[in-house]
Amino acid sequence: MDSLTQIILGAATGELAAGRKIGRKAMFWGAVGGTIPDLDVMVGGIFQTIGLFDDMDALAFHRGISHSFFFAFLAPLVLGRVIAWHYKDPNRKYRSFLGGVLVYALMAFAINFVFFRIGGGEANLTVLTGSVVLGVLVTLGLYWRFFKRKISEVNADWKAFGWVFFWSIFTHPLLDSCTTYGTQLFQPFSDFRVGFNNIAVADPIYTVPFALCIILGAFIFKKLPIRRYLNIAGIVISSCYLIWTVYNKHRVDTVIEQSLADQGITYDRYMSSPTILNNLLWNVVVESDSVFYQSLYSVLDKEPKIPKWNTFPKRWHLLDGHWEDKSIQTLTWFTSGYYNVVPLSGDTLQISDLRFGTLGEEADSPDDFVFRFMLTEEDGVLMARQNEERPAVEDDTFAKFFERIMGK
């Protein structure tokens, strides 16, 4: 899921784990814990900058070891002791101030990086400006908090903080595994990607009610017992919505199977996943011997069937002689085999990840795919890079997208 949602989930689990012992600090450190796994994006970016990673290494590194059960059990043992030691120091205000600024900077970086990737490699100036303005306010607030007011005492051992970090880090990859991207829960023992495909990577219906409960509890009713009940309400509401998405997926899968049977289409397997920002409109990909069938289906469609399919030839033969190349192995693993190959100008090839679909109902050109990778041959080896250029967006693209969500 997106970084904001993971921060909210981390804050909620932190409050539930130790809110009675350490107050609102449980929310704060839970939010930090909910952010930590996604710092692999920053680490991967640094490794790319210094030449240790290429595009494919960074692609495989994200949602890897930092999103594993192994990390969730190990990290809290260290983090819990470090934070407990920190609070025992009466002169901790300097570390608290600098640490608070650093934590905000990391969160802001993660959020801006998500919009950078979504925006096809271009910074979102609105998000960037908002992050800077908020950063100034946060810095001033932290200065007031730690240098103009008396610092509160915290009487809690490392186990309390350990539980905060455990639940905030443990639930992060569990929620991520509900999305299409996939999560390597079993690293370092296996690189198998778990992806249940029942919720979009960003879904405001999941996030907004959850966030309202957390904000009310953390800032409006921060000193009242109702804070804990608001936190529980947020967890219950978001969990009920998550269960509803599983039910939606079952409905969609039933329609897919019936439509394929009615049309006499033979297939090997299929997958369904919700489109961005909602759980009503679903992208459907069906694999057969030589082609992929793709379509969109909304649970609000008038009839429970998929009457029309786009077809994409696999063209996997264009990769013959390169199946052992690292880039090809990484991409076939990352896409779970739901990809086709498109010849472009010259000797360049494109691998389109069909799991994330296109921006429109149909793909009129290779540029319409959301996730696509360029392949060029160097010294007899195919090298891949992610194409971060934005797919073509027409003025009415999002209006049509909303209409399609509503079943039109």
C-alpha cells in the first residue's frame, strides 16, 4: 500500500500494542515502524546511485528482506532496546529534535518518491511544496516541544517499545501482500512473491476513515479514554473494508470464469486485480497458449459478464537465446509470467506488465501500459530498464475512468 496508509496502520497498531503504557508515543513510534520497511526504496536508490544496483536489482530489492517475517521478528529486538535507552537519558531533547526532523524527512521522501514513480519520473510540485511547508511547521513544532517545554518522563521497558515495532512492522508486509505488486514475505529463505490482488496499492476508502479515527484520537481526544476506542474503531472499519474487497474479488472471479466458459475460450490461468483508487473496477488478464486476453469489469456493470476482450500476443519467442539473462529472469519473476513482448524501433524490445493494465479501456500503443520495461542488447546480453515516462493521458481519461468504475 501507499506510504501514508502504512503510517496510519503503524500508528494504530502501536497504540493498540502499548498505548496504555507509553501514551501517544506508541502512535508515533508505530508510525515510524510502519514506515521502516519502505525505506528499502531509498536504500535501493542509494545503491543505484553508487553503482551497486541497476534497475532490475532495485526492482527485486523493493518489498524484499525489509518486508519479510524474518525482519519483522528481528528488527524490534534491536529497535525496542535503542528507543528504551533513549528515553532513560534526561538530556534526550537534542536527539529527539534531530530524530523527529529526520523521521519526517524520511516519510516525506517516501511519499514524494511514490508520486515521482507514479508521475513517470517527474516530481509532483504540489506534493513537494506541501512537504517543504509542512516540514517547516514540523521543525518549529519540534523545537517548541523539546526546547520550550518540559520533557515528559517515560516509564516503560524495552519490551513495550519492542511490541510497538513488532506489530507496526509485521502488519506492513501483510497489508502489502493484499496488493498486486507482491511481497517477499519469506526472505531470505525464499523470493516467492505473495500477492492476493484484492486491494489497490492506493485506496482512499480504506485509508480516509482509518486516518480520521487516528487523527481524532491523537490530537482531539488525546487525553481521554475514547482515544483507544477511536483507534479500535479505525482498525475495525479498515479490516471490514478489507474483507469486503476479498468478497468483491470472489464475485469478479466468478464472472470471469462464467464469461470464459460462455465464450468457449480455453485458458491456462487468469488473474483479477482492482484498478487504482477503488475496489469496484477490476483489471482482468487471462493467459492462453499464444495470447493474453485483457478486459475491465466493474461490479456495477448491468450484466455479470465480460463481453469484450483485448488480445495481446505473447511474442515470447523474441526472447529466445536470452532466457538466462539476469534482466529476463528478474522480469519474468516480477511479472509472475503475465507479460508480453513488443518489438519497438531498431533492436529495442518492450516487456509490458499486464497485471497493472493500461490507462484506457484499450491499448492502442505500447506506451499505454502502466508498467513497461525497455530491453536493449549489450555485448550479447539483454539489459532492461524501467520506462518511467508517463503513458499518454487525454483530457477526458479520468472522466472516462470514473464512468467505467460506475458501470457505464
